[in-house]
Amino acid sequence: MNGPAQPRDRALLLDCFTTALRAVDGRSLVRAALADGAAVVPADARRVVVLAVGKAASRMTLGASDALGTRMARALVITKSGHVDDELRHLAGVTAIESAHPVPDARSLDAGTQLLAWVDALAVDELPLFLVSGGASSLVEVLHENVTLAELAALNRRLLAEGVAIQAINAQRRALSRIKGGALIERLQGGAGCALLLSDVPGDDPAVIGSGLAGPARGDRLHRVVIASIDDAVGAAAGAARAAGLSVQVGEARFDGDAAALGARFAQAIASGAADVFVWGGESTVRLPPAPGRGGRNQQLALAAARALQGQRGLTLLAAGTDGTDGPTEDAGAMVDGGTWQRIRDAGLDGEDCLARADAGAALEAAGDLLHTGATGTNVGDLVIGLARVL
């Protein structure tokens, strides 16, 4: 039987996703980490300078302000366009910069120059607090003298088009940078500092998060704490499903690899009936054709799942980025079911063609299945949640 999933089915998946986002919210996590000042920021640090970079930088800075109050002397916040909270704009001493993502542009270089200037201008009695989340690699950059912005942008476009994993992308970015891979921290010259990190990379390694913007440097005294990762989001989503009285199966490891192949695999798992709800966390990749359409990796994964689920009743899948965006789009991802593929046909589109052209966004919009959340204030990777039950 074709047709859209029952509203309660979709509501349950959205509740699981929303619960996961709350568990990894940048503001609440930073506030909690700083609640006991001596645990992260020494109690005698009276002037703390916040240097926040990433898609969650705005919310993370609000958390620092909540916890530190007047001890936060000033803050530099560099985030993706459209990701600055209105509340942040009204805080005294905050400089907010909106920059480019996923491909760096001139704004990224300007932001990098300002970040470098802020670090170099730190006074002896000021303690730097770095707040780093995913997206930092594209948002700020200071290039080596023999590298041009055009070369950097071309590298990013090529790596994204080839579906290269984030660890490999960040490794190549670091080679071109004067501030990544611990180079920025070297400028502290052994001075004390703290860093709170939201991880969107496998292994949660500070040397990889944000291409190592707050990564280790020889002789540094930076106290680093990874405050959340995709595992926390997965656990929260699973907990919400269990609280609803459903059986849950959680992926044994973070997923990676081709989005379409993963979509088919996840659909097969949901159809197996091994549990009511399935939760996976990770990050897929998409190899783009020469003239790609509209969409992102989560939309591509969801469309491939919709192809595998077509005609099956009671099976629903949500695939979305925890940051509220999917690739270059403003949609977080999509939620599909056994009727999605037919709804695409009814709208006059060819789902197979959309998959081949990486135009999943157009197909899913036609089916009414795109998921839009807006900026979420976090970024720990992607979530896929499947439901194998009609409620």
C-alpha cells in the first residue's frame, strides 16, 4: 500500500530528532562545562576572551556568557551566514562575523585575519577560551604566501565533488593554512588557555576538529574538552524512542561512505523488523556529477532509501544534519516513507534521474518530504532515524 506515513509516525521521528538536538545544544553544553569555573576556566581568570568559530559558535558563546557573566571580557564569534542568534547581537563586547560555508571565500580570509589579530592582541591578564565546532575549516583561513584564495576554493570544490571523507579534506586544508593544525595555538607561546569543542569528526580528535584550529601545538598549555559528539545525539534519540515504549537498535559504529548505498542499506535494516526504531550517526559522502542539481548528502541518502522503501507500509526514515543544513542547501535533510517514490512520480519527476544528477532536493520537495529546522546551535554530524511500525 502506497501513501504518506501516518502523522504520528513522523511526529515520533521528529521528537527523537529534536530530543537529540537538545542533548547536543551548544549553549547548554558550554554553560554546563563552565558551571564549575575551576573545572575548565581557572577561578582566578578574571578576564576571559572568547574566540568562537563554527556553525554552533553563536549558541556556544551565549553559553559562555551565561556561565561567566562579567568575566567574559569580550568575544569574537565567526559563524555561517544566518547562524547568528538575535540575542547574541545585543551582548556587549561581542563582535559577530558571518562567513562562508561550505566553500571558503574572501569573507573567510577576512575572518581569519581578525581571528589572528585577536589572538595576537591578548593581554597578559586575559585567558583565551576557544569554542570550536564543525564548519570552522571553511569559515576562517589565513593562507601561506604561495597559496591563493582561488586555489583554496578550487581544492574545496574538488574534494566535495569527489565525495572525499571529512578527515582527508581537513588534512589537505591544514597543509595550506597558517592557522590550522595547531599553528594558531602556537601563537599563544605557551600561554594558558582553554578550548571547548563540539565534534563532527570520527575519533573526536582536537587535531582534526575544525582542521585543528584549536589542535595541539608543541609545548602548548591549552586545556581541551570535547563537550559532545554524534554519539551523544544518537543516545538521546534512542532514549526518546525507548521512552515512547518502542524497541530500539543503535548502529554499532559511525556510518560513512556513499550516501545512496547507505540509504539502501538503512532501508533494508528498517524493513527487517529487527526493532521498532533504528538510530545511526555519522556522515556520508556524495560523488557529484559535472552539473549537479540541488541537494545534500542527507537528501541523497533519504531519496535512495525512498526508492528501496517504495510501496511498503509503516516504514519511515529521517536523515538530517544536526546543524540544520545539508550541504549547500538550507534544508536539514528529509523524512521519507513507502509512498515517497510514488509522490515523486505523481509530481512528474523521475526519482532515478534525480539520484543520478544529485538533484535529490528537487525530488523530495515535490514529494513534500524535505525537513527544514533552521540553524540549530549545534553541529555533531548527521543522524538517520528509522521507524518500522505504524502508530
